[in-house]
Amino acid sequence: MLGLMQQHADLSDKMLNICFLQVGWLSEWCINVALYVEKSQNSVPTFSDLYKCNVVVCSVINLRTWQKCTSNALSILQKSGIKIKYVDTLYPGKVQDYGADTRRFNECFNKLRAFSLFEYERVVFIDSDMIFMKNADELFDIHLDKGCIASAHACVCNPRKRPHYPKNWQENLLRIPLNCAYTAQQEMPLDSPVVPCTFGIRMLNSGLIVLNPNPDEFILILDHVKNSDKYPATMLSFAEQSLLSYIYEEKWQPLPYIYNALKTLRTVHDKLWNDKDVKIVHYILDKPWSEENDGLNSNDPTHAWWWSVEKERKAEMNSIAH
């Protein structure tokens, strides 16, 4: 796991900050980040002029579980000006069985360490398989009610028909997924109020979470993780995503899809998606960096966006190395 955190240059150390969790690389002073994972799952941070604002980076903090660190990765981080913060591994009290995804899903609980960054008033957590297409500084400033988090809805259409996904993820009428928030949203203008968190199965997508770290909330999260056998089995059906949806049920504030634009939405909810509106793309399921021939044979236009950013990453890494 790797996290990148930074803050507004004109604010104090305890003011609005951002955290990017899992392996990745930083490309903008604020929250414009393109995240990269090598096939070996190594982490490579770098900077790109493509998304930079005309503001100097004030501080960047790297957060990752200490078991994952290697001397090469640490060297790259230090050359990039990244500070290191070590955290303990966090697994559920009873390891969950997620079939082929068992190892990956159980490791996802480490991402919940973002809630323990009490030295910061605002943290924006983001998965590593996402890239920023536009600046989204406003995530620093959105209002959060006490005890709440903000996130985009999960798409519960399960277009790949994966058998281990929760059974209630899809209720169809004439092949229309009725309980997916994006079905309800797709006929509305972008500036319309987002479908409330109480819609459908009430699940958020944990790829991007806006939170204000609080000790009491983190203790509550730890209790649910460590004592998961005391809670309904569905609480961990989709790893930390289900857990956060359970803990913050009716208390999470929905964000527009543009901040966590699952790449599958582009086809599954094509009436909703607009390339020009999207700010952050989330590469769920198959990853662009797993493609052969640098993605030249890909049929997914969103993968070409990632490869464009990857080209810049390599150029920047060469400059850092020398």
C-alpha cells in the first residue's frame, strides 16, 4: 500500500490535506494524480507537467505498510521529495474468502489506515488504479457533516457477471438495473442533486473517500474489522467498501460520478458519461498496465488515456534517476 498526501501551500499543516493510498505516482500539487502500478506491483512516484497547477508543492507524505517497502522503492520516493510514514498491517479478525480475489480483497483493509491520520483535518483517499483528467481541488472544500464521509455511488450492475459479487447487486426489469444509482441519475443534468445514499443497496465505491480523520471513528472502524464475526456477514461482502457502507449507512454524502468515474460506466451508463466532464477515471477490473504492446491493441479508449500519462511518467522517472 502506498499513500501520497499533500496540502494547500497557503494553509497550515493541519488544514485541508489529501491522501492517496496504494501504489502510485503524484502528478500535481493538489489532487491531480496519475497512479501507476508495475506488473510487479512496485510503486513509482513521479511528477508530470501535464496536470500541474501554478502552485508549488508544500508537502507530500507517503503512507504504506512497512512490509511492502523495498530499498529501491524508498530511494525513488526520497528522490521525489516524499516523506515516509509507516503503518501496521490491518486485516480482519477472520480472513475472508473472496475466491480468486481473496488476497487482494483482504489487503484492501489496509486502506482504512487513512482514517488514522489525525494530524490532518481533511484527507482525500484514492485508489491506485485511478488517474486525474482535471483538477478537483474542490474536494478540499466540500462540507462534511460531523461523523460523515463523502464518496461516489458504487455501480451495482456487475456487467462482467462475476459470481462472487453480492447477490443483491443487480435487480433488472427488461435488462435495466433498477437498484443502481447511476440508472436513476443518467437522465439528469450533471448539476442536478446526486441520488441520495439511501438509494438502492446503499453502497458507496471506496475508490475515493473524502474524510476528516477522527479518533472515535477510527476506533469504531477497527472494532468492526477486528470483530467482524460479531456483525452481519454482508458487512465484509465486498471488503472495506462494504464495511464503510455499513458503518456510514445513511451518513455518507454522495459525490457526482465525475470524481470516481468507473471506466465501465462509459458503456454501461453511456447516457450519464461525458468525457469532457470526467475529472478522475477509475480503472476497475482489467488494468491498462497489464496490456501487451503498451496498450496499442486495446479497444478501450480510457486505456489510451492512461498510456498517455504513463509515457510522461517514464520520461519523468528518467530525469529523476539522472
